[in-house]
Amino acid sequence: MGRFEPDYTNILDCARNREAKRLPLYEHSIAPEKMEEITGKKFASLIEGDAADRKEFFRNYCGFFRDMGYDTVSFERLITEVMPGHGALYYHTEGVIKDRADFEKYPWEEIPGRFWEANRVCYESLREGLPAGMKAVGGPGNGVFECVQDLVGFEDLCYIALDDPELYEDLFRKVGEVCRAIWEQMIAEFGDVYCVFRFGDDLGFKSSTLIDPADIRKLIFPIYREIVKEVHAAGKPFLLHSCGCIFELMEDLISAVGIDAKHSNEDQIAKFPVWVEKYGDRIGNFGGIDTDAVCHLGYEEMKEYITEVVEKCKGHGGFAFGSGNSIPAYVPAEGYLNMVKIVRELRGDFT
């Protein structure tokens, strides 16, 4: 077996909906704790340390993607983490904005500065740590909907939509302004680091969208469109990660928003080939195997699953293979390693 040579243009081709020279592996994220378990090296906490610590973190973090056979490194820092009073979405805390008074006194103008103060050194360290042939996929994490939920809470957001429609709209407008400001700086400063820009914004669940599709089209998609337009102006493709049953929104995302590629699939909603068959002539598709299957299938069952998916997706535009969601810490190392091994066998890495 020859030494693996990363080539980020494989992922770039997929995002531009061109069939890559070899089937690329892709993950929205891999928990550093899972990387530690697999490699036996402790490094996850170093990202919060000094310059030397961060250098060592990215040496291990980027090296893991390279050693597993990836062409790119997935990396983002969350906008929600620097928003004062955040936590309603991820940590189920009480929302910090409940009414107009809360909205008016909230320090919106501070958030872009807080984001860069907290995260610029990480993006700079990522730039220095990328192995030869690799670039990154990602950017500032979180879309508009997730940021709004993290400040308000989903249930309270639904109440606000009914009780104060003007505040409801203003929340999305103001968060959109914050996100755009962060993205403008991201593109300007780190366009050389990323071959594909993306954010994750989970718009749906297993049977439908989380809020009225009309609200998504009116309040969320115009902000997406402006960010995507800026990404395109920088010569980069845009990948949207969005979980849930969002088939009702896909035409808008492709035609009106202008996404180049989409990630996330769950078998209970639709198997990955369904997404590819529906949209593979227009956008790249990233994903492949339900994360639950990575957790529970044995090697032979997984090989049959993955082989079938790959065969069905051939000839339907650009696609990159990985889990339909991510590899969090709870995914068994054996399942993840089996997935990677099977894909690399199918593309001939070991011959």
C-alpha cells in the first residue's frame, strides 16, 4: 500500500457537483475525544492552551484526518458559544430573550468582536497545521435558526411568533446581521484556508420542518442567500448541513439560496441515494450511512450497506461519503474504523 496523498480538490469537485478522481471521505465533525481513543494520544484540551498547545492540537487533529484517508479537515467554531446568555438550544437553559425589552438591551453589536477575539487564533493555528495537499471545510459554525433558538429556546420562539410577530421577525433580522458580519471577516481573512465554506442549521426533524416553511423562506433564506453570495464572490462553493425532513425546502435552497452542496441524511427520513437521485443533477451530496448504522452494524453488514449506497450513487454527480450526521464521542471506534476501511477498500487505497 502506497502512502496516502491528500488532495483537497476531490472534495472541491464534489461540492461543485463534479465526480471526483477518487471517492472522498467526509465528516461534518469528528469528536476529538474519539480521535484520542483511536490514536491513544491525548490532545483535545490543547486547543484552549497557548500557541504551543494549539500547534500540537492541530498537528494531531489535522493528522488524524490525513491518516484516516481524508482530503480535507472539517473545522468550525460556534457562533452560539460567544453569544451572552446562550445555551437554550444545546444546554437546555432558560432563554435570555423573552420580550422586546430583552431584545433591545441585548449586546448585539459585541458578538462579532467576541467571536474573533475568542477564535481568530484557532483559525490561524489551523492554517499553520494543515498538511500538504489539504484544506479545510467549515467556517463559523451555526446558522441563523440555531443562533435564534440558542438565545430564545424553541418553545418560547413559537410563543413569540404568535404573541409578538414583529419581535419574531426582528430576532431573525438581527441575528442575520451578526452572522453576516462574522462571515464577511471569515471570508476575507481565511479564504486561503478553506476550499469549501459551510454552516450547519438544522431546519427539520423526522417528519417536517421545525417551523412553518413560509417563515423559513421569509426570515431565514434571505440571510442564507446573502452569505452564499459572498462565498461565491470569493470563488468558493457553499455546503449546507441541515438535518431533518426538508424536501419541501430543497427547491428554494437550490434555486433561490444557491447552495452548491448539501449534507445530512437519516434512513428514517430517506436513505442517502434518494437525496442523490433527487438532486444529484443540480448539487453535490455529502453523507451516505446513517450514524446509527455506524454504531450498530457489524463489518459484513456495513460493507453490504456501503457498497449498495456507493453503487446507487455512481453517475449522479459529485458525492462524498461519510456518516449522515457526524462522529460524536458515543460512536464506537470499531464502527467508525470499519466505515473508513470499507470506503478506502472500495476506492482501492489498499491495492
